[in-house]
Amino acid sequence: MTNSKRTCLAADVGGTNIKVGLVDEDGRVLARQGFPTASGRGPDMVMADIIRHLKGLAAEAPKGRRPMGLAIGVPGWINQADGVLLKAPNMPGWVNVPVVEIMSRAFDLPVLLENDSNLYALGEWHGGAGRGLKHLLVITLGTGVGGGLIIEGKLWYGAFASAGEIGHQLVELRGAPCGCGGRGCLETIASATGMTRLGREWLKKKKETLYRGEPDRLTPEMMFDLARRGDPMSLAVFRRAGEALGMVLVGVFNLLGLEGVIIGGGVAGAFEFIRPRLLEIMNRGLVVADPARLKLVRGELGEDAPLAGAPALLRALAG
């Protein structure tokens, strides 16, 4: 990826939506498309959709800038060496999917598989809110809660390529069931799914709220708007999410001595309401760092972050 004329293809597979892009080597997204995941159709149909959209983008590449590789991020546990998605907690039935094999049959390009949150972290680190930091955690609040760790200026995978799974840190011993099979994970409180669940539980208890619709129609986006109007339900849900995040981050920062954390993903719109309680918990619990010196910000790249991380992944893993 050293030739300034080179581009790459990128795909970000989420539990709800998929984004694909044509990206230059500096992480600039030249073209993008998005469509619903509809994961219940099964991997074969979804992967066929991704291939069709990527081929359309490849055909649009400027003359002399043919894509030199494909990076694809998926929401779950992977075997990177074999290019296999082992399990996607929020996509039932997606087990042992040979992503790289499927993509390699469709494209005469190097194909690299990565966890979607790691790809997001690379994007924010190289060209977003994490620029200049060597020790960083990037958290994505979406259908689930993902995390990508940058340690000593490199993605940190751990012994079993499972590092960064912050969404499955335990925060409530007898909490709600999680898609991973456990209970009380951070994801059950701080994800879009978790926040919606908490809001609907509030409504079923007939507690005070500005919301006047049916509980089943409530969404995080609605709660963002309601919170700005002082809605007790929405503010309580976001406060609880901030508390759970703060509890987890205190442990992470005390253990790893990071410089900062970036919050991104589709639910990052609630960051202004999550942040106060999060900071309160961190100020109380940090023992190895001065909270004032830590960077705690919302991501800058939004939905483009995983796409922007693609060229960095190709450089790092393809040599």
C-alpha cells in the first residue's frame, strides 16, 4: 500500500447494517454504499450481497487506481489465520463462516478478515480522534458493544486473538441474558439493544416519561431526542449505560495504563448523556492515573471509521 495511486476495498459487516467502501491508502473514503444486513437470511445470501456491492465499487475505481486488496470487518470472534468467522453473537446461525474463502473466489485480490471493532479502532487511531496516541481503547456502541485495543502503536490481539472483547465484561452477576450465552455483560446495558430493552422495561412499569408511543416502537434514536428534552426515562437509561461503562473502564485503565478511550458506533450520539456518569465513576475508581490527563472523547469518523481502517490493516498484516 505504498503506491500513492493505490486504493483498497473495505466492508464493515454489522449486526444491523453493512457498509462497503472504496478507500485510498490514507484512509479517505472515495465511495461508499450501505444496506441492511438482514442476517437471518444466512451467510450465503448476505455475502452474495456484499460481493455484488463491492464489485460495483471496484468498477468505479479511478483509472490507474485498481483496488489492491480487500479488508472485511465482522462482528464476532474470528480465526484470522484461516479467515473464518467463528461466531457472531448478534447474528444467530453465523458460525464457522469461511469469509476469506468466499471473498477470494469472487475477487482476485488479497483478502484480510478482522473483527469489526478492531477495524474501527484502526480507522480512529490513524485518521480520527486517536491520532498521536500509542495506548488506546476504542469502544463501539452499536447492536452490540465492541472494543479495539492499540498497545505500543499496534493492534493488540492477545494469546487467542480475543483481546478487546469489552462488551462481554461482566457488570451484573444476575443480569439480563446476552447474545454470547452469558448474563449481565456490558453489552446488555450499553448497546443499542440493551438501551432499548431498559427503556421498554421502564415504560412497562408506567414510570414518568415524555415518550407517548408503544414500548415496542422505542429506539435509541428516539431516546437521544427525548433526553435533550429532559425525559426521565432516557436520561436514566443513559446514566446506567455510563455507570456500567465506567465500572469496566476503571478496571481496564488500572490494568493497562492507557492514554485514552474513544467512544464510537451508532449509539455514540448519546455520548453527551453517558459521559457525566462515566466520568464520575472513573474519577472515583482510578488509582494509577490522573483522570484529567486521560483522553475520553467521541470518535470523529463516524460510520466511515471501519472503512478508513482498511488500508492500515492491509499494510500491517500483508507486509
